Amino acid sequence: MYELASKLTRPPSLSPGPGRENHSPLFSVRMRAAEGGPHEDGGRHISGAERIVPAVQLNPTLEQLLKRAQSHERGAPDFINLRIEQLKPEAIQYASTLSVTTLTVQDYQEGRQVINLILEELGLKSTVGARTISLISNKSSTDRGLYGAWLLDAGTGRLLEPVRGVRVSRMDLAEITRSDLAAQLTQFGLNNNHVLEALALASKVMLHPASIAEVCWSDDPHYVTGYVACRCFGYLRIPYLKPAGLDIGGRVFIVRATDLNQYLHFLTDQPVLFTEAAPVNPPVNWADWLAKTRRRPVY
Ligand code: WAQ
Ligand code: MG
């Protein structure tokens, strides 16, 4: 009786969609691991992950994340931070992931060139693309503590604070979305954690109107695929963005002028659960894709 009454009185705008009919509390679970001490003391980043799960999933999730931290190809961490926080139900934002398209390229030099071309399609100056690529590829030993993303001002091409990088946090795929995406990605042999997690991260970043584009490639030595993401073209995977074996990767968010504190708060604190998945498209040669794409200057 009580259940029924509460359902009838819930305003229509708050009615649960797919993946959110379960009202048990959700928890943000975060893991970050480093070698040579904590990140903030200059430790070298090994691994990090973000999950949002119901209480019954806490134990298995913690076990998975601990195992991941301890079996990473980047090395053996001597610092592992695991953090659990219950989320307020009304604070959670529900959203759809970006569509996924793989643009095939021959090698990483061509891949980086394609990033430049896509950023120019968005109306960005060519210096912005060049700066973005040089920031990630020249990530240096003085950036040892950097385990987040750089913010690059689209207008001035300058780095915004915090120079040490911002960590996007409190986002995950709902179970229904994870299985939907897994089924779609499997068709193209792409069903792996790197793709699922990067897609959740990029989709969260693009929910904020100040985000124009994100460029990323992995710091895992043998994961050479990266992406450029934006609202209009979605998540564009590029199979080669660095030579194999290199442990340098990173993220740059290209942003328009905005209230920086509010932007950082959204990226780090706003919980976002993806309860819908946009399509995963078949791979396409980058030049064919570009020829069919209408220029979308958003900046
Ligand atoms: N927030 C901000 N920056 C982050 C975060 C985060 N939560 N996680 C990682 N980074 C930054 C950090 O500087 C890392 O060094 C860098 O990104 C790379 O992180 O479609 O695996 O976790 O096939 O190594 C992309 C392609 C994979 C996936 C990206 O990144 C696909 C990847 P990694
Ligand atoms: Mg990594």
C-alpha cells in the first residue's frame, strides 16, 4: 500500500527511467594508485577507476578495484586510495553516453593529424590542436604527480588552473547501459574496460556546456588507442595515437570561458549515472568520414 501511494505521488518528471527503478542507495567508489608515495607527494600514477554501485555491489567492486591496482602493467603501487561515499539520490544526474565511432588511421602520426583536423572542424585555431598534442606527448618527469586532465582555454590557448590537472570523478555506466554497450562493442571486438571507462568519462565531460572537446590517449604502455570527443561528433576513437611501449598519455579538455570553480565542481563532484547508451557505429576511414562531415564550428 505504502509503495503504491509513494509511486502515485511522485511527480512525473522524476519517474524512473530504464536502469533507475532500483531505489536502494548508490555509492561512489573511487580508486587511485601510485608508486613512490601518493600522487599529491609526487608519486608516479599507476591506475585509477570510478564506479557508482548499489550497496550489494560494494564488496565485489572493492575487490575488483584492488586487484586492478595491484596487477597493472604500469607497475606495482605502494600507495592505493579506495574511497566510498553514499550519494544523495536527488543529486545524481542521469544521462546518455556519446555515440562511438572509430576513425581508422595508418599510424600514430596520421592519428595526431586527424585530431588537428577535427578540432579545426569545430572552429578552433590550429595552434590549439598543436598545443593539445604537444602537452600530452611531452608530459614530462616533472608531471609525475599529474594524474588528471589539463584544461586548455580555447580562446587564448593557455592552460587554466589547476596546473596539476583535474580528476573527473563520480561517474559510471548503469548495469543496463554497460550490457547494452558491451553487446554493441563486441560486434567490433571493442568490448574492454578502457573503452567503457573512457566513454563514461568523456560523456560526463561533454555534459558541461563549457566543454568544447576532449583529447586523450592512454598512459598504459601497450594501449595505443585514444580519442577526441565533442558533443556534435560524439566519441571518435583513433586506433593509433602513440608508439607501442610508451608509458606517456594524458587528457586535455578544451574549454570556453566559464566560471572555473563551477566547472571544476561539476567535473569532480557531480555524480552522473549513464542510464542510456548512444549507438556504436562501424569503423570508417578517417578521410571518408571527414569528407561526409559538415563543418560544425562551435567556437
Ligand atoms: N580524470 C581526469 N584525467 C584522467 C582521469 C580522470 N578520471 N583518468 C585518467 N586521466 C588522465 C591521466 O593524466 C592519465 O595519465 C591519462 O588520462 C590516461 O589515463 O576507445 O586508458 O586511464 O579504445 O591510461 C582511451 C581509448 C583510453 C579507449 C584511455 O586512459 C578506446 C585510457 P588512462
Ligand atoms: Mg592508464
